[in-house]
Amino acid sequence: MNKTALQILRFVVLVLFQVLVINHIRLGGYVHPCIYLIFIMLLPVYIPNWQLLLLGFGLGFSVDLFTGTPGLHAGATTLMAFCRPSIIRLISGTQKFENIHEPNLDQLDGMWFLRYTICMVFVHHFALFFLESFSFHLIGQILLRILISVPISVFLIMMILYIFKANKKGERR
Amino acid sequence: MYNLWRFILKHHFVILFILLEVISILLLARSQNFHRNRVVNTTNDAVGQVYEWSSEVGNYFRLNKTNQDLAEENAWLRQQLAMTTDTTRSFFDIEGRDTIYEYIPAQVVNNSIGQANNYIIINKGRADGIERDMGVISSDGIVGVVADVSRHYASILSLLHSHSVVGVRFKNNQELGSLKWGNNNYRYGIVEDIPAHVVLQEGDTVLTSSYSFIFPEDLMVGTVEESRPISSGALNTAKIRFATDFATLRYVYVIHNLHKPELDSLKANFQ
């Protein structure tokens, strides 16, 4: 399948899956798992920076349209997109990406990917929960929500990535 | 000029980042400060349609529970009806007070409880006579207030919203208070501004007060879970359990107050 078409399909499927399925997971109301960030995580490593930021903003804004919170997810995903090049540099060390087009589980080992996911999800959730409360006076509660939501998001994202890795022989998403 | 251009090109990553973050925060701030947190452009019909498709699928799995709830509500209504026809002087003043309210049934197509500010989307809109600031109730208790309306859908500011405030009354002693969410759990809310002399028991019923033009008087809100005396002030707070279960909300009624234009014009006079 065409690379651009694949990205568009991934974008639409992930946003819909997030707002129609994942947003209904509510363990006591504290948890807000996010899987739509997979889209930003799987963008090509050497994508131009401005495209990365605009796609991040667009992704967050699409989710915002559904949740009725303009600017909330957009702000969080923009920050995440901004941090992505630094995160990749930080966790890769000497590892080179010369022949790797997209960061995916076929070409990179699971531990690398787990570290990558944890960093990205943490940045996203941190921004999301602070923007949501719009203040620092509920700091204890915000930290609690981050502490609960980050592991659940990381688990869901890794699970989805492994499922689609296993199905790679068939049609890829 | 050339230098400026070169500067922008060199730092375009940071500049674009800051620009997009500023846009996000402005959008967010605007939606928070707007009158009754009006959701800008989000209750559009396309989003509502997607939620409705998804909700249609889910509805089949809940038919059993829904039937049961409707049957219970039916039984309760029949009981009320019996009370009004059996006695010569009716319990509800059918001709007077209650007829100023019209109830529009609607179905919830999307609902959140996990955010700091939660909204509910229903499948009735301007075309069905829904307007902003109308009250919304379920068969168990009050739910929220209409925040924004599109042609076929409406978004409701749920009680589970940091800006939600509802005037309430304790059934036992007629004392008034104001209900807020308190931003923690979807089952509980906080009633503030209770005079210190008021003694509350666990399980006391909390109803809507007559001062609200949005909700009719005496609608179920919840029950007292625990009373928290504050040593410093003269006003207490109490934690209450909502009568409405927001996690399983499916069918709601939007309340149309037929006298609202009249009340609004009165209020406009002294503002």
C-alpha cells in the first residue's frame, strides 16, 4: 500500500478507536488511557520537523473535536511531537537509523520500543493532565492520574503494536 | 529582513512549536471562560453522527438493562398517576405549576466521566426544540445543563464538570446549599454553603431547590454520604452520592421551561 495512504488510514483508525472505544475505559474515573499517539510514534524518523509538529497538532485536535475540549489533546500531542527527536536521540545512544524508515518493532528490539513508548506517553500524559486542570493546585491528584494512566497506556500501545506485528504477513495497517 | 527570515528558518522547529502551543492554550482558555463553557464548534453534526453510529451498536448489548429501567420508571409514573386521580385534591397541581415544564426524551450518544470537565452528547438538537441552558434529567436524578446545540445534537455540561453549580435543598430540613462536583469521583459530589447549625444524617435526600429556573423543584439529586464540618467557617460542606449513575447513562429527558422567556425578561430588567 502507498505510504501516504497508509498514514492517513492509520490516523483515522486510531482517532476513531480512541474516541469510540478507549475513551470508554473508566476504572473509577481516574484513568484516561491514550493509544492514538501511536500515530506520532510510528512516523518516519527523518520526517521534516515542521511536518511532525503540524501532524501532532492535527492529531490532537481531531481527538479534541470528539471530546469537546478544544486545545487540550492538541497541546499535549504538540509537546510530544516537539520532544520526539530528542527522545529518540536520548534513548538510542550510538544506535544508528540509517536504513530504518519508520521506528517499528520489526527493525528495532522490544526494549528500545518499550523505553520509547514510556517516554512519549509520559510527556503526553504530563502535558494533558496539567492542561486539563489548568492549574497547579491539584498537583497530588494530577500526579496520581499520571501514575495510573501512563502504565495502562503503555501496556495498551505495546499490545496493539505486537498484535499488528504478528499480523504483518497479511495486510498491514 | 533577510536576517529575520534566516532566523525563522533556523529556528522554525521551536517557533512553530511555540505557535501551536499558544494556539492550543488560547483555544482551551477560551472554552473554559466562555459563558457556561460553551463548546466552540464541537457539537457539530458530523461528530454527533459518528457517535450515534457507534452508540447504535452498543445499544443492542444493553437492551435488557434498558428495558428494566424503563419498566421501573413506568411503574413509578403509574403510581404517581394513581395518587393524582384517587384524591380529589391532586398532589401535583396539574393545572398550575407542573405544566410549565415540557419533557423532551433523548438518547445519550456519547458520555465521558474520566475528564476534569465532562460533557454528554445527546441525539436531539435545535430541530427538536432543544436550546441552551435547559436542564437535563434521567429517570434517577438530574444530569446537567445543555451547553451547546447543533441542528440534530446537543452537548450537555454534566454535573461532572468543574464549573457545574446547582442549587439544592435537603429534604428533611429544607436547608439550601449549592452542589458542585469537586473533581474526583463520578459517583460523588460536594454540597457547599450549608449553614453550620444544620445536622445532616447519612442517607438524607438531596433535591433541587425552587430557586433554579433550569430544573423543576424537588427533583432527585442524591443522598448524603458524609457531612464534613469545617472548624473555621460558618458554612459546612457535605459529600453526596449522585442518584444518577453517569457511567451507565442511556436515556435522558431535556426540560423545557415554557415560562423561561418571561423569567428572562424579568431578570433582564434588573440587570
